[in-house]
Amino acid sequence: MRLNNLVHVVGCHAEGEVGNVVVGGIGDIPGQTMFDKRNYLEQHRDDLRRRLLHEPRGNVIRSTNVILPSNDPRAQMGYVILESTEYPAMSGSNTICVATVLLETGMIPMQEPVTNLTLESPAGLIELECQCSDGKVTSVRFLNQPAFVYELDAVIDVPDLGKVTVDVAWGGMAYVLVDAQSVGIEIVPARARDIAILGQRIKLAAAEQLQAVHPVHPDFPGITQTEFTNPIRREGGVLTARNAVAVSPGRLDRSPCGTGTSARLAVMHAKGEIQKGERFVHESIIGTKFDSTIESLTTVGGIAAVVPSVAGQAWITDISQVGVDPTDPFQTGYTLADTWMQL
């Protein structure tokens, strides 16, 4: 057996969403900040993302995170997020996976009952409070970068659907949010394929027709995600709702989506549906949950914003080494439109 480019991977999922973690075999990546390192990987080492995520070594329903040293003295570690078609600035489920792997593998010492961490994401520093018991991380709450609204009640034209009213918000990624009932969608597992297809169509239309330029970091990506929402309910003083996020190239986030939850909190606050300090429990299409709240209010480039915290749990599933046989014809993998949707 001959394997080149061998990397060490810890398999992990957060509330159902796979976010594997590369813990060795990469070394450091050039760049002062984690966003610089993200850009380097995207521009010069995209073969790594394709090798780990494309078939035959990967698949469309996973992401991977590369652990890297941070140059910021406030951060214990940094990470870059690799997804099917992009390098997000931030991801909640992936952050929860990263923290869980760092602590449960001993890369960072675990303190029970609570370990506080600061990690550097491409979006900036993320503070985390990790509940720990008997060597297991039972909950990770991360304080996200500020979330804010780009558009409220905007109307877009979607091919074969017509006019659709949407909101657009930043929660670490740029989301177009649409009421699921307004487009005839029920957020249930049996409709997952329909939701993914429609989500791609809405995302493409929104990205073409609406501007979503970050006021401080214009190099952050624009609209890349569609979030379908169900009505908010109040249960015992806690707000709750179900959602489904369509992730390119055409599949659903299995978790309640941390950055999607942050974007929704920004929209809810802008519409007067939630106040600072109220709990909001976001539920995924498979019934898993993130517990969130608005910790404080702020501004981003003069735009009103909320500072959300989101909590969930992750579980390690496997440990592996991934490499490439030099005679393998699929050095960086391949994609097929039966699962890697192409509209």
C-alpha cells in the first residue's frame, strides 16, 4: 500500500450534521489571520478540500475542519471550515465539532465541569463555554460574531415559482430566509429532496437580485444559503420553531444550523419577535435542537446587530487516516449530479 498526502481525521457530528476535523498532516498554512489562511487554502490548496469532501473519499453530506495554530494570543487554536462548494467564514455546527474534538482527544486540556475556550475562526474570535463530564463534552455554547439584517420582506422572482417574499441576514454566512408555508413546503424528512432543490433555486435567484455585501468585510461571501422557516411558537416561556437550511450543491443541513439560527435571531429581533435574553430553541428537520439567545446588542458598520450565543452537542464517530494512492485516477475526487445537484 502506498499513500501520499496522508492526513489524520477525527469523524464528528453536531446534532446530526457531519463536521469532521483534520487534526494532523497539514502543518501550518501561510497567513496572519485565519481568514488569510482560509484564502490561501481556497486559492492554493483546494485539492485538500476536494480530496476530503468529493467522492470516493468523501460525500456531499459532510464538512471538514482543518485545525491550525492561531497567531492571536487570545486564541488557543484556530480552524478553517471546508464545505462542499465553499469556505465559510463561520459555521456553528462545525465549531461545536471542533471544540468537542479538541477537548475529547486531549489536544486542549479538559477542565470539568466547564472548559472555556477561545478559538479563531475565519470570521474572527469565537468564545466557547463547554460543559464537560467524565471526559465527555456534553454541550458547547459559542458566542458568535454579530448577526444583522440585510433585507426585510424583499420580493424576488424565482423561476417556475414566481414572486417570493424573503428576508436576508448575516449570521456568519449570508442567508435568504423564506417562510416554508408560503412556498408550499412542509419541513419533514420525506420532503428533504424537494426542500433542497427549491432552496437552490431560491438561493440563486436571491444572490442575483439582492445585494448582501458585509459592511466591514466586503470580501466575505454573499448569499450562499437558503433557510426555510416555520412559525415561531411559545412553549412555557421559551420561543421555538423548526427550520431547514439548504446547503449547496443541493442538500440539507441535518442540524438546526448555528449560523442560520444566528441569522434568524437577527431577523426576529428586527421584527420585534424576540428580545435580548429570551431563549429560542431551533429545531432541525430530524428533530435535533440548538438552544440560543441574544446576549447583547451592537452595530456592525453602522447597522444594528445582535450578538447571539448558540448551544448544542457533538459526538465523535471515528478516527481515520485519509491519503491518496499515487496510481489512483481520482486524486482529488469527482462529483456526480445525482447527489451533487447542478441546476
